[in-house]
Amino acid sequence: MAAVSLETTELETLIETCLTNPRVGMQVLNAFRVENGKAAHPANYGPGDLTRPHDSAWRAALSGVQADLAV
């Protein structure tokens, strides 16, 4: 997948907001899903409908982001 340049201060704000406001979290998730070529979740799809990623999946994703930020 091609690298995308993201502003870390914007990401920080989004992540903080996603942790406190599930509606924003779903909007952000859909934005990333669409960017990754997936269909957006329907409007009535909520945080309770999400599957919980396995620890190894989110840890690998976090490691990838940390590596990208270290460059």
C-alpha cells in the first residue's frame, strides 16, 4: 500500500475525540475504510457492531505507524 502523509496533530485530535465520542470514531473509521478501498459501514452501524481486532493485529498496526513516524 502506498504511504500517505498525515498530519500527526490532526491524528492526535481525531484519536482523542474518537475515544470520547463514538459517533466521531465511526466517521473516522469509515473515512479510513473508504481510503483503503472498502465499503463504508451503513449509517445505523455503531461501535457495538464492530468486531474487536486480535491483539496481534492492532499491535502490528501500531508498530507500523510508529515505524512510519520514526522516518
